Amino acid sequence: MKQQIDWRCSKCNHHECEIGKFAATSGGIFTKLFNVQNKKFSTISCKRCQFTEIYKTTTSKLANIFDFLSGT
């Protein structure tokens, strides 16, 4: 099922977009040493011009522990 959102690109005013997610590490030694990706983001990319907006999402401590143990 495709997710429908009411969105317009701020660069070209196009209305079709793709939604994605990615994770990144913070600058701590623990996160670098064990490759813990404790920062999560959602993205919205315009299908016409590829302009991408990035939004920080919140994660729980339990989700971070599960991600660490599962290697994701």
C-alpha cells in the first residue's frame, strides 16, 4: 500500500515524492567502535528534481538496544 501525503516540493512545486529512511552514527567513540546507528531520519524526495528534505525522528532506548544486538 502506498502512503499518500499532501506535499509540494519547495524548489519546483511538483507534488509527487518518494519517502525513505536512513540511520547514522553520532560522534561518540562507542558508536564509532561498534557501528551503532543511533540517529534515525526520514526523507521526502521530489520525483521531478530530486530535492530531498530530511527530518530527524525519535527512537526509544529499547529500539536502540535491539538495533545494536541485531546489527542493524
